[in-house]
Amino acid sequence: MLARIRQPRPRGSFSVSVCGRQLELWRIASTDPLAKDWEKARWKDGQLIMPGLTPLGLPALAAAAHARNFVTGAITHSFSRWAWSRARFQFGAEQYRAEIDALALRKGGGKFQRLDRVSVKFPPTDNNRIGTTYTSMCGTLVRVEIERATGALRIAKAYSVLECGQALVPEIVLGQSQGGFAMGVGYALLETLPPYEGGPGNGQWNLGQYLVARGSDLPLRDLEIEMLPPLTSDEPPKGMAEVVMIPVVPAILNAIFDATGRRFQSLPVTQTMLKGATA
Amino acid sequence: MTTLAITINGRALRPTEVRDDLTMNDFLREHLGMTGTKFGCGAAQCLSCAVIVDNPDGTSYTSPTCIASAASFDGKAIRTVEGHAKNGELSALQKAFISHFAFQCGYCTAGFLNEAQVLLERLAKKPVARAELEKIIAAALDGHICRCTGYIKYHEAVRDVILADPKRYLA
């Protein structure tokens, strides 16, 4: 079984579940007690791992699955409302139960075929009112340089560290982190919309006045992002959105305090305010 | 009305009558259906709408299209994001943007791509010292706003393309 499709849901991987077939590649008979343990198999670095057995490489598994008309692809659909939809699917002799509401499989080089579903359950609509917190933690260190004469601030170096559970696409988590850092810089130093007549309601505001961070506002070569491994091996992906943005603001304001002795109580801290503080 | 003669991505368009208050952005997106060029702030502040303008002397520059009339491009040759790939193969910059995950929503990408392409061509004509490269890339891209993820990754992607061919771009 090769479809390395993850359920949108954190728990386990769908791929492992549908593919009791890998047992054959491990030469485990269906009567063997080990056969009941196949859900313990895990993907790691391109290999299917099961305690006590030789890891199976993806290319070998793929070749065998194609050659022997095993499952080579899976498409799932699910729906979340702070809980996932659920259904059962008949798969060979087994009933497969998962937190998905549609499943299509492909065998060998064949076409995808939708499996019939039974016992479909959707989370109650009342769940729409629920708020859920995943708690992805984050911290930031910054080093700032403030030019005494002009109040111009430069972030010379920065470090952000976060833990967001299993990162499904680490490159995007890294990008979100870098982007979140930039937003934090804007929040701390640049972005403001005043209330009342001169505010955005006057229809004149645009990016010429509402200043957002540009590349030159960032330490382009000196921003280090550290993504910590999941707290536990089965920790779900928790989502991280713009969490990296948040501690950037107090980090910059604390750095300004360390540099100038001034505590600023409102945002953004502009160059004019900094010039006053360094005079 | 103005009769607009323009070359886009190497193809001369049949001269077209355009209203004088038609923006270049609307001309590209609405009249020609070339929606790769984006409309962002509408005030030439974000540069997501920038295209490349090629001078007769072989030099090029980028220009926003949101505040410029289509008529002001009469007689010019421009390149848009649709013109970078050749024979179905993405340009070195496009490949680098993808391999670096430089963009997320992609709205600013055409502008960054055009800007970086102009930079590459400028460096090919007039190479710079390695020590100056970071500043030159940063300065070239700085007019462009990215709100998702991109500044560092765009910067790294452009640098990688340049460093992959140092004889061409570096003095």
C-alpha cells in the first residue's frame, strides 16, 4: 500500500491502515498475531517501520504494489467541525473505519474507484459555536540597533523557536514563520490605523500610509527559525498560523527598553518616538 | 481614444483602440485575459502588478500597471509573467521560486519574478562583486510587498540563481 495520504486529522496515517497488504511483503501470515499489530507500522524517512522487522523502503513497496495489483493510491474526503466526520468502508474482507466520509482507491495502474460507505456520521452543527485552542508555543529573541541621531531602528539579528506538533509541510511552516516574523515587525514598528475622521473610513488609506514590513525591515540573512520536533511522537499537527508574530512584539519592545531605558506602552513604536527616547 | 500598438512577450498585438482612461492593468487582465499580472493596492505601492518594459537599447525596467494608462504603453515592448517560461519549461528563477517555497498565496509572485528577472539581466550585462550581492538583491526587491511568507525565500531564491552561475553574474 503506497498511498501516503494523510488524513487531515492528526491521528495515525491512513496509509498504514488501509494497507494490511504490506504484511505480505513482510511475509506475515494473516493468522500471525503480528497481523493484528499492523496499525503500529509507521512511516519514517521514506521507510515503513514496524518494530522487530526490516524496514520497507518506499520504492520497493511501490514496485511490489504495482506489480501485484495492491492499492497504489487513495483519495479521501473529510469534514471538520471541531470533530471529524466518520464512516465505514468495506475493503476486501475487512470493514475499514476512519475519520473520513469518502474514500476512493486505485489498485495497480487502474482507475480510482469509490468505495461504498456506511455508518456515516457528521459532527453536530452545534459544534460551530465551539472555540478550540491547540497551543503551538513560540518564543523570540531579537537584537536591535538604534541610531542615536535619527532614531532609526534596525533588527540586526533574530531567533524564533516554535513547536507546532508534526509539521505536514515543513517548508510552509518555515515560510509562515518568516512571514509571521515580518508581521510582528510591522505590528511593533510600522502598522497603525487611527480612529475617527482621519482613519481608514475616509477612504484615502492605502499602503503608502499603512506601512507594512518590507524586506529591508527584516534581518534577511540573520533570522533563524527553529522548529522543535513534536512533543511526543504521536502528537498531531496543531496548526501554527501566525503564532511566530506574537512574541516578536514584546521581544522588540524589550530590546528597545534595554537599549534606551524607555518603556513604550503603545504601538507602533515609530522612528520619531525612538528619536525622542535616544536624545 | 488612442490606437495602442504594443508588443507583449515578443508578440506584436494588432493595434487596438483603447479608451484613454483604461489602465494597463485592466487592459491586460480584462481585455486580453492575461490574469497573471495581478491587481493589488491600485496605488503603485505593492508592485504586485509590475511588468517588464524592454527599452530599444536592450535595457529593461519594471513598471506598475495599476496607475498607468494602457495608452502610455503605446509603442512599447513588455513582458509579463506569462512570458517567462520557454517551450513549456519554467525559467531558472521560476524554478528557484518553487523549490524555495518562496510564495504561498502567490499574489505578489509575478511582480517579484519580473523584478528579479530585470535584476538578473542587469547583472549579466554588468556583473557585481560577491560582497555587494546581498544588498543589491535586497534593494532590487524592496519595493515589492509580500504579506505571507516570501521576503527571505524570494531573496534566497534569487541569490541561488545568481550563485549557480557566478561567471555570468559576478565580477
